[in-house]
Amino acid sequence: MTLFELVEHFDHCLSRLRVNEAILDLVAMSSVPCLEPNASIIEKEAAKSFTPSVFATVQFSIKAAKKCFAIEIEDDGYETIKYIVGREDKGDREYYVECEICVDEGNLKGIRCSCLKLQSLGTPCSHIFFVLGDLKEQRIPKCCVLRRWTRGAKSAFPPIRKSSMYDYTDSVQKYRELCNIGHSASFVASRSPEAYERLKHVLEEEATMMLPNGGENAGKRGAPKKKLKSNKNKSKRKCTLCKGEDHDRRRCSMREEETKLPEDVPDL
């Protein structure tokens, strides 16, 4: 394999990776999981926060929380609440869940479980969801949501996907650059109604503008027709003998007189 073939094969594999990444981003950003009518508020909030593939794991833990029960609850009345949680399908095993409460704001500041699923996988376990339900939490706390598993995890990175190996034209390179800038600007503007209307107005104005140099044949169909030459300035035929018009030297009467022998010339 030559060096060019190696680079060409590497670029082909990289292009496939970019396509697969774009498909996964599209699914993660646009698809919404189908929930049951009696789904809890926490489950609905999780469907909006996590990507579809991660939400499948989170949904399993939410449903498994129905099998959990509280063995003992220790509340110091100030900042910490400790739960000893058991599960019906786990026998006599006990799990220790510790919650930290923010006194000033009155919300959950942190939560930990002895099963360490949140630390290892980045998703809350069934014991944590049981405690959140017992505390009447309406949404999943920020401490239980790992940003890399959320839908907006890639909002800080520009979605630039391009391969210029087979690109040798300046216009295509400019088109790709504008697409990358427009994709990032559209993603940011979609979060604000004012920015959305402003960007939409600018794009509509640019789309309706005509190019200043459209070319001579812009807006015309078919190939340009050749102009026929006018016969007004065409010179008329003139005889080189009598200088007359409408005939030439071959049909001139003077030529017949010149070629005719005179009668007074004696025979030799």
C-alpha cells in the first residue's frame, strides 16, 4: 500500500465515523422516548435531560425503585438525611443513601449511595430514585445528572465535520465554512426567541438577494443566438471594364465588342 492509498483509506474511515456521529447526534437531539401515561414527573424530566440510549438505563432504575423500601431513616433536622434502603428482590441486602440538604435554599445539594452506581456509570441507581420519591422531588438534582449523558453535552463544541481531501474548488470550501458557522449560530439562536427572529430575518434577506454579477446570460434560457449581418451596407457588383453596376466583366457588352473582329480589316 502506497502512502497516498494509506491516506485515502484513513480519510474514508474518518468520513464514516463522521457520518455515524452525525446520525447519533440527530437521534439524540430530535427523538423523544415514548412514556407510559402514568409515568412519574421524575421519569418525564429524565426523558428530556438524558439521551435516548442513556435514558433506557435510567428508566430501568426508576421502575426498579418501586421494589425498594425504607428500613431506617435518620434525620438530624439540619443538613443531612440518611436512609437505609432494601429491595424486595435482593434479600437482606441493605444500601445506605446519604442526602445533603441546602438549608438556605431548601433543596437537595448532594446525594450518595453505597452501591456506587452513580460514581461508576454516571446514572442514579434505584435506591436514589426511591429516596428522591420519598423526599417529593419534582426533578432529578444536578448532582445526579452527568453532563456527558445529556442532550446538550455537545453544545460547547462547534459541530464541524468536513473532509477536504477531494475538494479542489474554492466555492465548495466557502460553502462548507458557511454551513459550519450557520449550524453553530442556529443552535445557539434556537434557545432564545429574540436571537431566533434576528437570525431568521438575516437569512431570509440573504436568500432573496440577487447576485451582483449574474453574467450576461443570467435569467436567459438557451444558448446565445448569433446576429445576422445586415445586407444594407453590402457593396454592389461592378464591372471592371465599363465600371457599370448589376453585371460583371464576363457579361459586359464592351467585352463582346472587343472580341469582335472589325469589318474593314482585309483578309490576309
